[in-house]
Amino acid sequence: MKREMRLHPRVGVDLPAELEPFSGDSLDVRLINLSVGGALIEGSEQLEQLLDASRKLESGTPVEVNLHFGLDEGPVHCHCRLIHMRRLAQSRYQLGMKILSLANDCQEMLGRFVESRLHA
């Protein structure tokens, strides 16, 4: 059995989310997995276009975005940095993101959500 080496355990989810770049329009995405330290989202080719535009504006600078989604207890808003991108199909992409900042109440809510899913 493979031992989990992540600092923050992640749980599988299927939630609608909104990715908000610092320039341009927001994008509708799906949240695929989640932890208190990061998230994996999936979306259309608009994700690639967003990344291409960000790289052209500031080459060498990490791509950062805001991510918004809802849990049973309420909305979660976080500031994230892109860690990796994977193309799944011609028009489907996944982005792995590290959560850089999150309000304390959102962090507690997210922690309770992940814990409840881990022990379900």
C-alpha cells in the first residue's frame, strides 16, 4: 500500500467553482480534489488561454489567481498559485494549485470539510 506523503490530506470532490485571474474574465471550473493546502480544478481550453496570457505578461513570475467555491457551511474564497497543469483532452485541462491565503473562518470550515470526508 502506498503511504500518503502529503502535508495536507486531500479528498475527492465534484464541486462547481470560479477561477478569477487578476486580469480578464472569471472562468467556471470544477473542483476535483481539495485539501487545506491546495486544490485540483478541471476546465476547458480557456484555462490554457489564461495561462498563456499570464506568461506573456510576466514571464518568470508565478501565476496567481483567486478561487471561489461553496461548501455546506458557506462560501470559500482563497488566493492560489499554479503549481502544475495537465492536458486531459483537446479541450479539458487540470490545474493543481497551492492555497496561499485563506481567511481564518474559511480555513476552519475547509478543515472540518476535509476531516469529515476523510472519516466518512
